[in-house]
Amino acid sequence: MGIHSEQQSNNLYASRGNATDASLLTAERDGAFVPKRDEHGYMVREQPMGTKRKVRVVLMGAGASALNFFKKAEEQMENLEMCCYEKNADIGGTWLENRYPGCACDIPSVNYQFSWKLKLWTHYYSFSPEIWDYLKSIEEENDFISKYIKLRHQIERVEWDKEAGHWKFDIRNLDTDHVFQDSAEFFINSGGVLNSWKMPDIPGLQDFRGKVMHSARYEEGYDLTGKRVAVVGAGSSGVQIVASIQQKVSKLYHWVRSPIWITAGFAQSWAGKNGANFAYTPEQLQYLEENPKKYLEYRKQIENELNQRFKFIIKGSEEAKKAREYSFNEMVTKLKGDQRLCDKIIPKNFNPGCRRPTPAPGYLEALVAENATVFTDPIGTVTPSGFTDHEGKEYEVDVIICATGFDTSWLPRFPFIANGVDLRDMWGGPDGVTSYLSIGIPTFPNYFSVGGPYGPLAHGSFMPLIERWTQYTFDIITKAQVENIKSLTPRLKVASQFRQHADLFLKRTAWTSSCRSWFKNGKADGQTPIYPGSRLHFMEMMRQPRYEDFDIEYWDENQFAFMGNGFEIREFDGRDITNYLGLLEDGVDKQPQYGEELMNELAGWAVGK
């Protein structure tokens, strides 16, 4: 039994009838009666799934994090408008601001760089000017200032507009003093941690007639040769300054008020003798340039050593015991057994790592030099010509250098408001700081931070972490673009549970011991907002967003509206539409241009079948 066509009709599905009936059926077949909307008013969005709506991002601070954001966004993102406000006159953040004598990175140079921008460095531990030159070269090669960065502009107020679904900013042009408004769907804090330097509260400091400088506002090139110099502060900056200037000055005065572990440098097994910095030889640099695989191996071996350091942070571990014994013996030796200094400076009740380890080759030797006077009691007052010690004895100096650190309270310097709550009130109260995995703030929508509280701030290079933070943020922004999401807000309950876990875990680490550190805002018993795990642990947690931890609000009433017209954007944008089978074009996701050669070989008809 067969199916026979009716000659009277050219419509296979038409039944016998008049001409009007036939045209109606043809129209239905051709889609004329496809409904535009359903009975609830819902309409299919006429675009393929994967279409990315345009969104705007405002970044605060043009340091290393912002440069990585711009570079990777140009490579990966679509329909993303970016603007960065930077208070300084150039990019570079901490490496622009900190130019004090001896200012260097405590991480080996080859591991303090982006994976996508490798350089041949002059020293094992790079000095500030070379690191800034590296960052500036990235900016200049990509023309980021003209494209995205507004220098000498400062954010003065930020508030979330829930109805509009964007952040509203008050921006001050520091050159003209003009204040204007801006807005963006996303706000990225790329300002870093150590960006708000503070002078010490010492009576009479404003009356000193000599030269006063903060380490973060040091007058680059200022000659200290033969001068009498007082260095206040024994943190990372202070110890580098003392080690650098001791042999130049005629007299050095320095205060070490809290015990401090002076440790070997990060990855010291690759450093110079006794962990010292060294300049690469021309032969070494040529070897690295000619052998990129060996350069990668070199970086990996150093990174391997850096990643081992988390073990000595754990109280009671064998690694902690060895680190303490090694550091103790090294400090006693370099202090030449000076009983007073050994008793006052070497910690007794906390292990190395309670403060970020302070590699400072030459610092301990400087403390026992003939031209150095070291105080372990507070300074008395500053006089017009010098200072008095804790007993009232007067000393004359020419220069006072304040290496007294930064405001690390995590509180913003401007009103930062979401849902009627100012973050300064939220974090400034008795409950302290609660973040979401360091990158977000509970109840604050569409906000992400690089290096926020409860991040891995205490050990290892920041550069790989910056790259991971950035990719995480891109994943969220892309989801918002594709799925037409209005806001993603870390849930308070989730963030509180993360903090509960972190605070309990951190009690097993040296970080919560009774030392004063910038992690804890200079307090021995302060909150310790450090990530509860190793760097590898953190990077795995940041591998992809946990969207179940967010409250997500959509612009569409139907959250599946992004599925669109049934097609996927790949079918139109030139990418390989059979990518799931593998890629042919040297691993490039591009639609191949097929010829007839393979068909002539493998088609059935080609072999007579």
C-alpha cells in the first residue's frame, strides 16, 4: 500500500477543499501562525543563546591588578566597557608610591610577573623602579591610559541603585577639583591592600625642622650620605631602609618595639650567599633567553619552594619547629650575641610567619653596627632639632623616616553603600570584617575585590592570584551578560559560614599568635582576615564561581529567556560548530574550510558503492 499525491493540490498535507483552505494551511506550514507571545505575555527573545549584552565596569586603582584585567578582558571579553579611576599621576600603585632606599620585592623576580608577560630581570629580588618599569611597559604597549584609565581621579562616594541595577559614583578630578557622576553595572576594587599610608602619632612631629618623609612618600634620590637619620618602624619597609642606609649615614637611630622574626628570603636556596640578593650575570640572562623551557622550569622550581612554606605556618608542625630553630640561630649569630637585642627582638611566644616573613639581608648586622643606636622602648617626643627617648634624653637628627605602614582596617575612605548600609558601619562595628572568599562582600551586589580580606595575603607571589581573581570575575560578568542577570549578591549566611570556618581554622596557624602585624591592623589580638588554607587551596576554590552562594536577580521575569531563538551563538560567530569532537586548526576554535579531498577518498560513491 502506497501513498499517492493528489494532482489537484501542491500541499502534501492539504485535504480536499477550496482555495482558501489550501492557502491557510500553506501559511501555517510556513510559520505565519507562530504566536509572538503566550497567554501570559511572554515572548521569545530573537537572538541566539550566548549573545552577550553590553555592560560597564568601573575599576578603582590602576596597579598590577587593573593592568591584568584590561589585558585579559581585551582577549576574552565582549561588549564590556571599562573605566578605571586612579588617584595618582601614573599607573603602578604600590610600586609607583614606594621608592624608599632598598625598596624591593620579597618574592623572586621571575615569579613576581604575569604568566603572559615574561621578562629578563636584573636581580633575583627586584627593586621597586624595575618592577614599576615592568608594569609601565605593559601599559604603554597596550595604550591602557588612553583607552581606560583616568589619572588623578578619586572615587568619593559609591552607592548601589537597586532599581537601575548599577553602581553610582561620585568622582573628583584632583587637578580641577570638579566632581562628576558615573555609573556601571559592576564595581571592581583593584586598589590593593597597602594603599593608604599613615604617619605615626608622635608628639611634636609637626614641629621638626629637618626632613620628614614617610616610606610611601619618600623623595626619590634624596641623599642621606653623612646625615643623622632616625627610622621609625620595623616592618617590611623599615627593615629594608635600615639595611640599605646604615653604611651611608653618619648616625642611625632605630626603634624595634615589638619582637620580629627576621627570616631568610623567600626561595633562599636560589638566592646569593646567606640568602642575599644578587644581580644576574649576562651569561645567566642569555641562558634564560635562549632556553624558554628552562626558564619555565626555573620559575616552577622556585614556585615549588614558595608553595612549601604554608607548612611552617601550622602550629606544632615539624616545618614550624625547623623554621623557628633556623631563624633563632641566624638572628643570634647576626646580632653577634647582643644580649639586650636578642632578648628584646627575638620572639618567644610566636613562630615565624605570625607576621609576613621579613627577609632583610643586612638588617640585623646594621643593628649592631657602630653607628647604630637601637631603642626597644617607645620614642618620647620629636623636637625641632631631633627627638627625646623614653627617658627624656635628647638626640639631634637631620632626617626622620617614618616607615609606619598603612591603614589596614579594610574600611573604605569614602561612603560605600548598598541596600542602605555603609560598609564603614558594617565592617567598623564590633563584629569586624566578613567577606565572601575575599572577593565579595555579603549583601553588596556586583562588587568584586582583588586582594580583599580573608584572601591569601601572607605568603607567596600575588601575581598568580591576581590572574585567578580576574578570571573568576570574568566568569561572573560573562554569566550576567549572557543570562541577562541584573545582580549577583553574595549571601550573608554563606559568608558568615565561610568566616566561621576560617576563624576556627586560623587558630591552628601562626597568624593568630600574639604578634602585631598588618594582617591584624597592627594589633596583637586583632581579627586575622587571612585565607584559611594554602595558595593552592585558594586557587582551587577560585577555579569557578559557586553560584549557589549568590542571590541572583534577573532582568527578565522568565530567567530562561536567555535561551533565545533556539540557536547558539557559535553557529554564527565563526567558531567551529563541531568543536566537541576536537579542533583541527592548530587548536584554534575556528570553523574549518572543508575541501573535497577527503570526500573523494572516503565517500561511498567514490569507491563505487
